[in-house]
Amino acid sequence: MKQNLLTIVIGAVLVIIFALLLFVFQVRQSEIAVVTTFGKPVQNITEPGAYFKWPWPIQNVYKFDKRIQNFEDKFSQTLTADNNNLIVTIFTGWEISDAKEFYPKFLGSVPAAQRALESMMRNAKNAVIASHNLSDFVNSDPQQLKFDAIEGEIKAEVQAELSTNNYGIQLDFLAFKKIELPESVSATVFSRMTAERQQIISSLQFAGDAESNNIASAADRLAAGVVNNALADATRIRGEGEAAAAQVLPVFQQNPELANYLLRIDALKQSLNQRSTLIFDERTPPFDLFQNLPKNSPTN
């Protein structure tokens, strides 16, 4: 009796396991899935967890990696708007955003999706680069480079085509990996960059010379003003001195010796207006006043 009960329990467990395998499937955190009924996509599953399905051949489940997948296109030459060749390669990161749309377009094949995406990227790259001049890619002035804008244009064109055709793919990023110039173009570009640099140098030199001339002119005007003011002050002081001399001259003419004596006394006072020690020649005016002084007279 116990053996029959054990057999029944084991059989029931096996039936449950078999039923779960037939009717339940699991989607992991890194996966996205689509459920098909008789080959037609009917359910798109983006969240992880356990889900119910009818057994084969009624329903099938196809799972895909929903993480970002990277790839780059082939190195190829592209013409710019001004007919210069560029050798460009770009790389992108993409993910499956809608497995229900993705599965019928590519039959669940990621390599097939990448081949289609590479073709779209190549066409978009050629179209966008053809609308820009070489100076947007190679320029002596970093402010004139337009890498970010061009990458955005290519990404927008590819994403628009993906959305229009309902491929169930989303671009996460797109950028240039490498840009090179053919040898035939390099010499021309370098010559043009040299000419642009020389033009910048000439412009800066011209601006510097103009500023130098402005500064020199301002300095000359300032110096001329200072000199003119000094000459005016000198003329005014000379005139005032001459006027004062004209007033005292008649008095000095009446007694020249007294006038000379008073001038020397005044000069001597100016020399001794502070406490100081003087070393002088008694023969030099106004110190000649100290000659022939009485021996007992103080000299300081």
C-alpha cells in the first residue's frame, strides 16, 4: 500500500513538472521574448518572470538578449559636399526594443539584423557626410568642427528608418570611430590649414601693430601735454620772477653792496634753518661772511 502511494506521488510530481515545462516559461532579467501562435507573433514580453503558454505546436517562445549590442561598419571612402574623400568608420550600440516586431523581420536572427543595420548606417553616413564640407571634419579652428552634430544627424536618419519599417530596434548611441584622409587629399588639407594659420598670424600681427601705434600715439599726446604744461609753468614762474625782480631792482641799485650782503645773509639762513654740521670753503659765497670774524666770536 505504501509503495503504491509513493508511486502515485512520484507520478503526480512528474506530471506537474511535465505540465510546467509544457505550459510555463521563464524570462530572465537580461532577456526579451515573443510568443507566437501558429507562427504568428501575438505577445511581446519585456519584463522578467514566469509566463503561461500553450504547448507546441500551438505556441512557441523565442527569447533574445535585450542588452545593448555593439558593432562597427566597414572602413569606407565617402565624398564630402566639396568633393573631398574621407575614409570613415562609425560604431553604434543598439538593442531589441520590440521582440514582436523584431522576430518576423529577421526571423529572430541577430546577425541578419546587424547586416541590415550596417546597410542603413552606410547609406545614412554617405548622405549626411555628402551634405557637409571637409572643413566640418578637419579644421585648424576646433570651434568649426561639427562631429557631434554630424553624428546626431546620422543617428537620426538611421533611427527614422528603423521606426518607419517597424524593425523593433532602437539605437542607443552612434559615433565616429576613425576618420582619415587619403594621401591625395592630405597635402591639400595641410596646405590649406597652413594658409589659414598664416592668415590668423597676419591678422594678429596687424591687430598688434595697430594697438602698438594707438598706445604710442596716446603716449606721445600725453608727453606733449606734460611738456606744454611744464613750459607754461616755467614761463609763468619766470615772468613772476622777473616781475618781482623788477620791483626790488631799483632798491638794490641804490645800495648794491647792502643788497648783496642781504642776499648772502638770506642764503646763509636757508642753509642753517635746521640743526646741522657744515663743511665749507670760507671763500665761497655766502660762507665768505665767516671771514675776518673776531676770534672769540661763536661760529655756530
